[in-house]
Amino acid sequence: MRNNQAIDILITGDICIRYRAKSLLDEGRGNEIADITQFSDVDYKLTNLEAPLVDDGYPLLKTGPSLKNPTSSLNLIKSMGFNLLCLANNHIMDYGCEGLNNTIKLCELEGIPFIGAGANSNKASTPFFINKAGQKIAIINIAENEFGEATIDSPGFYAYEAINAYNSIREIKGTVDHVVVVFHGGHEHHQLPSPEIQKRYRFLIDSGASVVVAHHTHCFSGYEKYNGGLISYSLGNFIFDHPKKRNDIWNYGYALKLTFETGFEPNFEIYPYSQCDKEAKVVFLEGEEKKIFFNKISEINSVILNEERLTNEWRKYLEVNYKKYLTYLEVPNYKYLRGARLYKLLPSFISKTHKALLLNMVRCDSHNEIFKFALKKSVFK
């Protein structure tokens, strides 16, 4: 029986309505994509809106795909019962300020609160507060710094920086019972945190957060109890169709239900599902499939809790992926060519898009980890 004095929060990963899911929505069959009525009594249901709500427009100069959610998808998201949207992610600014402004305008018209992005860094970092039965919970939404971070005088998302994150948590910790940090970051398609990411999320717990929940990697990861808090390293996608992803880690994730009761540490439950696999639907796992999923979670958790194994798995990942990062530097860089370009005798061989790519390698913590390893590997072979 549900405790009416408790606060329940459900958190899911990335939503990006594309391909088959968009076709269902356009046909008026959006209700077939996901049924989460089993969580109808949950106080707040959060999801990560992985892209702005726009039907057209001009993409931002960046590397990687420019994503968008059709404006009609907001009604779908609302009909599912989501009543808080996380906007701090690496795609929310894919259609520039206009895309973000349109998203905010539509959310306000529909009465759906959002966190993690805004007209400036102050608004983007503003927490969302939940008050119920004498309990108060603050939710902060942060993303790794890629394209579109908010500044003091420009719109964007709340980009991670350790000191700012620490201050955000400490400023409100004394006024609430719990702080929940929803973090968009990590290494895509890798089911384990790097040792550095583990350190970062543990730092957020040490700073005063009770829970850290992550997404972005397009695959689910494990979790750990740390210093009285909970860290979920990645929820995986929630609704994100991809024509080349079938029966893949891309297609599996879990919803995380948090329960807060006065005087107790947060309790949690995991609800695993497959998404956009054979059909563009979210199907909650049962029976043998559910057992296999939890066995995999247990296997991942055993690595997360073993420093030596986690480090070794990270080294294996680096060895497989670092060469790709070296190709990003493959431009002519001879002495006389540099001089000719310096005196404008030759044009630059580096396009704006390539410069954007290099910028992202430097400023995004997850990319930077691999980039530094790749450079070190190439110099000290």
C-alpha cells in the first residue's frame, strides 16, 4: 500500500520522437508508443527531452546530428503523465535560441514545468522544488558542456562545472530534505562509468546530493549506494527510435522510481523495458527477459564496485576508441604551411565545423578523457 506521506518520483531517460515513433504520432496513434499508467499515482514523472520542440528551423553549427522533437510530441509526453521535463542535454540547443525559446513557450502554454535550461545561466541552474507532507525536495538538472551552454547573458542549458555544481547543491542543501541531481553525461554506448565519471558523481553526493541519476549514453548502466546516497549511472533511452539499432543495448533501459520518506534514505525500484526494437513501443519486461536484465545489472554493478576491474574495463574501452579521436587532428601542420597560413598566403585548412569538433573535444569532460589519452598514446608509444 502506498504511503501518502511519501514523495514518489519517476525518472526516465531520453525522449526523441523520430522515424517509426513519429509515424505513429502523425497517424494519431501516439498512445501506442508507451503506456506508463502503472505509475499514475507517482507524484512527479520526469523525462529527458533530448531535443527541442520544433517543426522546422535552422540547425546550430556543431558536430554530430541535429535533433528535434515535433511540436505535437509535447501533447504525447503530457498524455503519458510526465509533469516535469529535463532540458539540460547536448541536443536541446540544436536549433539555436529559437528552438529553445519555442520549447519553453510550448511548455509554459501546456503548463508543464521544466528544468536545466533557460534564458541565462541563472535560470538554467534554478532547481525545481517539491513540497509535500512536510518534506521538501530540490531537483537540479545538469549536462556535460557541449554545444549550447547557458551563460550569464545568453540562453542555453546548465553546463557542468565542478565548483558551480558544488555551490548549487550547497546553497539549497540546508533548506530541503533531499537534493536530486539529474545529470546528462557519460560515454556513449559504454555500459560502465569511467573512473573519472564515478569520481564526479560521487563528488556530487559528497557535496550534499541524496541521489544522482544519469542518462545520455544510449544504454543502461548500473548503480551503487555511496555515502548514504544513490547513484544510477545511466537509465538508457526511453523513446528513441533508430533504424540501425535493433536488439541492441540502445533498445533497453529502465525507469527509476524514487521514494522519499521523512527520516529515511531514499528507496528505489527499477522497471526495465525494451524500446523501439521490433516496434516503436516501450515494452516493460516480464519473466525470463526481466531476469536476464537484472542479471546484467548485477554483473555491471560488480564491476562498478571494484576499482581494479572498473579501471581495467575503462582501459579496454580506450584502446578500442582512441584512434578515432586521433583522426580529428589529421590536418596539414608543416612549418612552411603554418607560415603561409599565418601571412594569409594560403587559406586555413580547418573548417568551422572541424574547429567546433576540436572545441568539443576540449570542453566536454567525457570526450576530453579519451582525447587526452589518444594524444598521450600517440606521443609516448
